[in-house]
Amino acid sequence: MAIDRRQALALLGGLAAVPYAHAGTPLRLAAAWQQEDGGYRIGVLATGGPLTVQHALEVPTRAHGVHVLPNGTLLSAARRPGDWLVRWHPGRRAEPLWHWIDATRSFNGHVIASADGRWLYTTETDIDTGASLVARRDARSLETDAEWSTHGIDAHELIWDGSTLIVANGGVPTAPETGRVKRDLHTMDSSLVRLDGRTGRLLGQWRLEDPRLSLRHLAWNPGRTVLGIALQAEHDDTASKHAAPILALFDGQRLRAVPTPNADGTGIHGYGGSMAATQDGWAVSCPRANGIATFTPQGEWRGLVPLPEVCALAVNGRQLWAGGLGSSLQDALAARPSVHPHAASLQGARLDNHWVGLG
């Protein structure tokens, strides 16, 4: 069975032998979170002591992915099914630029930019048909320039591979009138697709053997030769869901799920929250298991690093930063990670799936 929150806190107490006061160079992280009072924010969090809020922008609904441009501008799209996209530069007086999507579309929580910064790419859903698409948007105006099919439904994160886009189609059917409520899971069709980054032409599509595994979040290994994908299981049977893999690997030709053994008696609940990779291997946050599932670079199981309700993962240099409820870990894959408690301004706040190190 999975460790409960009390057990996770006890284990984390053992890690606290490496206090934040000796954690090295401070780091800023672009993040999205929900305040204890229910309000939603995106902004910049700062370490060097307790994790504090350096800059914050209130957003209408829950944010999800945060993308950072080279000049420090933040981009964020509403969690699916969402209706807003924002571009904002923390610390500057300029007002944020908001874009409200057409009523026939919804944002799916992720946005990235082209290498030259001219274009933005968002995963979206056609409200009328349920089909997913990638919208190419003008980075200045945020207006749509082109739309390309992802050849699936429930498109989630997207990532660059040279001049091509790789998109994870989560494959979970929903209905416009019920928002995120899942239906007809026996018809799930999750896939990984490669699209031409200039034309949107389909260059390849891959599926896992188990159709009840939803492909969600993406991260390259340091050499950019293998892509890690965080999985979320949608099996009807609870035992099957809890035993399901939460990591898949893609080498450009083959997509395969990586087993998650129960060697240490810890259930993962079949839910991967976020995805990261360092020289030490792969990491998938598992908030329902109160820990970070870790794997070698080859995909072999290493173990679970305890952190209550952990979700956000970010790589800074060789270190993995992991954000949980009430505290965060620096160098989370080390034998003795450093613990950063959250300051009063973040007490009770819940970090969303993603944050990005700003140095």
C-alpha cells in the first residue's frame, strides 16, 4: 500500500538533516499554484531559505504549464478545458497580455515557443467534435495563425525535437457539457505523435500496448536521445490501476512502458503528475503516493523519494527540484536532499504540476 501523509512526513523528517541554510546558491522558479483561499496564481518563487513568493499574478482559473521565454517573460495557459492564455513579465510595470479563446475551442494547459520566439504553440480541443489540435499563435498578439490536427483527443503536453513537434494525446474521452468528467473509457486512444513544426504534417504516431494508459507529460534525457513520458492509468479495476506503469520511454522508433515494481511495498496508484530527467535518471512525481518515483537512465526502478503531495518537478543543472505541500526538495535524487520549507505566503498552497528553474 502507498505511504500515507503521516508516514511521508516522518520520512521527510529524516531528510531534514540537510537543512535549507546550507543548500547553496538560491534559485528562482516560475510556477503555478492554488492559494489556500482557493485563488489561483502564476509567478516566481525564490529559494535561499524558505520558499517565498517573489512575484505573483492572479489568474481566473487553475493554471497548469508555465513556459519561460529567454527574456524572462512567462507564458501560461489555463488547465483543460480552459479559456485563457497570458503573457506576463514578472517585475515589470507592463500589464499582462490576456487572450480569451473562441467559444469553439478550449486550451489544454500547455504552451511552448519556437526557437526564434516568433510563434507560440498551444494544445487545444475542438469543443464541437472533441478532436485535439495544435494552434500556432503569433507571439506578440497571441492570435491564432494556423491549426493542425494532433490525430487524437485530449492532447496534453508538447515538446520540440529539432524542427518537429512531439505531442502527447492523452486519449481520455470527455464531453463539452461536463468539462473534465471522463466517459466511455473503453474507447480510450492515447498516442504520441510527431508533427512537422512548419506545416503540421503528421510524421509518425505511436501507441502503448495497454490502451488504458494515458500519455501526459514529457521530458528529454540530457542527451535528447530518449523521451520520458509520465503516464496516468484509467483502468476500471482498482488493483490494475494501482499496479500500472507511470513511465514510458520513446527512443524515436519504439514507445514502451516501464514496469513499476512493488519492491519496496509502495503503491504508486497509477498516477504520474510530472516528468523530469537528470544525469542520474528519470523522475516522475506521484502526488497520490506522496513521493517521487525514480528510475535509472535505462528505466530500471530505483525507489520512491518521500515528499507529501509532490507534483512540480524542475531540473536546474544536475539537480532536481521537487515541490510538495508545505516543503520542497533541492537535489531530490541525492542520497540526502536539502529541504526547503514553504514560507507563510505559501502555507496551504498547492503547486501545480510544473515549475521551471530561472537560475
